[in-house]
Amino acid sequence: ERLTDLRRMFKLFSRVPTTLLEVRAALVRYIKEDGEALVKKENEDRAALRFVRALLVQQEQYEKIVSEAFQGDKEFKKALKEAFEHVVNMNDKVPHFLSLFVDDLMRERVKKKGDVGNDVTSFDEILDKVITVFRHIQDKDIFESYYKELLAKRLLQKKRNFDSDYSIEMEERMISKLKVECGQQFTSKLEHMI
């Protein structure tokens, strides 16, 4: 949390624009190293949930650094995107991990429906963060196949438990966010399942 120092450094280095290249390169190296350490740590299902949570925290942390310390400079945003794509695609299990995270999120929200589950704003914020990570995944089709399988299980469980339309509404929210990101063709099978 040394944003103030980074902000000062950015202002100082921005006086000589060519020096910003080195600062951006250092940021990219740091994000990649930090992400690589995270990727090497996690690999089982429960660990998958911790991994995605940690990835979401990392992403939010670096977005804050770029927006506050580097004043949202478009070249630093581009560098962040490049570094984060590298991190996300280092591990070919990330699409599976992300689908497990969404599955867990949906199931937990249905369980807590009477308590915290009606907090639609935080649910949408989490989904937006998930979509931001999803955006960086190269193997979106792998995510879709895992997501479709887990969606089918959730829908079958819903029918057995006579759940309300609450879970369907959450599923529709996620699918609509995927539709905005990838288009109608990507989500057509998912929409037909609901």
C-alpha cells in the first residue's frame, strides 16, 4: 500500500516519458512474478476456490495501483492487461477453477437467500470481477463446458429441492454477463438450459 510513493514516482518519471517504459516493464514483471507464485500454490478443488479469490484480490489490487498511483494512464492499463493475461493463462486449469468458483458462489447465494442472499449489488459486483478474469482467459470454450456441466447439476438440484426462482434469476444474471462479453452464440445453449 505504497500508493502515494508510486504516485509521486509516476509524476516524476512522467516528465521524461521514455522513463515510463521502464516503470511499466517493472510493473509487468512484478505482476507476473506475483501471479506465478499464486498459480504454483493452488491445484485442487477447494484450493481452486481460494485460488480464484486470491486472483480476484490481486486483480483489484493492481487495478487500484494503476488507477490511483499511475493516474489511469492507458499504457499502464495496457501493461496491466498484458501481465494479467499472462498470469491467468499460465495454468490451463483456470477455466475450470473459475467455473467451480461461480458454482460455489451460486450455491452459497441460494443457501443464504433468506439472510445475505438478497444483497444483489455485492453479488453483481462479484460477478463483474469474475467476468473480468474470464475476459483474460484464452480457452473460453473450456470454461463454457465446465460451466454448462455445473449449471446442469445446479438446475437438477433446484428441481429436487423445489427452490424458488431466485436461483434462476442469478443464473440468468451470470449468463447475461457472459452474453455481453462473448455474444449470443456463446450463451445460446446455456440460455436454453434454463
